Amino acid sequence: MDETIHDDERYVVQLEIFEGPLDLLLALIRKHELDIFDIPIAFVTRKYLEYLDLMRELNLNLASEYLEMAAQLAYIKSRSMLPVDETDEDDGPLDEGPDPREELVRQLLEYQKYKVAAQTLADIPRYGRDTFGKGVPEDLTPEEGDLVSPGLFALMEALQKVFDRVEGGPSGTEISVTRLSVSARIHQVFDQLRERRRMPFLELFDDDVTRSDVVVTFLAILEMTKLGLSKLHQAGPGTEIHITATADEEDFAQALAGANLEE
């Protein structure tokens, strides 16, 4: 068994795929079927921090808003654990201003309202995207035309499944140390997509046997998506994620030449 090593200190991924901390909280609420008006703060805080730990392990460049939300959740959690002194008529500094838990619910509801409105606008057919003039060929098959891009948290959910599989695999196997860069893994992934063009996202991790292998593969996929060499898509929330090649060999070589990736 080979243990893949990558240089975490030099390779940092920063993508526009981040929806933001409120999106993460809404995803957690939906996944665990929680009542948005009665959020179990301790549970949500723990799950939120687990996601941040996973992002740090992948060297994803966390925006400051994620850390601010973590601090806000920790503050709300600490306030909920304080005993209430009903005999104290002086409210004191902790009771000044709006209830932070109610404020969080208000932010989530407002964000959800605008998110739904934005999705409704995005679903409106657009000329040149969903409708085409006479003589203009459509470059997507009907099956692909219905696919949407997965968000960050859908990818994180899929990645956690890979980690669970790796950690639950056979142990006690002799490990040898080799080095595999993100650039080298990109070449391997592209070779796989060149043969099949489109394949399930999770199948790209079939040969990964350590957490380090998984991290390198995931970073390679993100970098390929960022460079326009591939696209990630799914039929809808909770469905299987697929990856499709969007470049030929010439475009692939040009994109990598200008990417300045570490070897």
C-alpha cells in the first residue's frame, strides 16, 4: 500500500464555490431535519466545526465569515448554558440587545428567502441557455441539460463518504511512502476522463487507500474544475455527483502550463 504525501503548506485552494456560512447552517438544518425556529445550538455548533475541520484538512482557504459564524455559534451556546438568575432585577451586560439566537434565526430566514428567489430567477428559461434560435445547435444532450452544479457542501458530504470508506478498510497492511503531487493526480484524473468522458465522482477515489490520497484527489478535482478542464454536476440535491471532461488534450496542456502548479 502506498501512502501519498502532498505539501499542505504550499498548496492552498481558493474557489468561488463557497456559498457562505449561512448556507452551511441551512444545509445542516435540512440534512438533520431540524426546526429552524428551535435550533439545537450545541448539536449544530459541533457539526459546523466538523465541517470547518474538514475544510482546513483540505487546505481550502476559509473566508473570515466562516470563523465569525463559528464564534457566534460558540457565543450562543455559552449563553444557553448560563444559569438564569430570576432574582436579579438588573439584567446585566449579557441581556443587553437582541437575543443572539433569535437574531441567527432571523438571518437564516432572510437568507433563505433571497436564496429561493435567486433560484426561482435562475430557473426561468433564458434565450441562448435553455432556448435556441432556428439553426443554432444545442451542445448538451437532454440528460445533461437537466443537470446542476453541486454546491460545496454536497461535495463535502461525498468526500466524507470516501473518508469513511478509507478509514473502515483493512488495517495492518504494510505502508510504503511515495510522493504524488496534485499536478500528477490531475494528469491521472484527466486520463480517466479522456477514456470515459463522464463518470461518477466517487469512482475517482477507488484507488485511494489513505486520507492523504483522498485529499490529493479532491484537490486535483477542484483545480481541474477551477481551470475549466472538467465540470461537476448532479440531477438534484442528494443525487449522485458526476464529473465530465470539458477540454481536449491541447486545451488541457495549455491550462496546466499557465496554472503554475507545484510538481
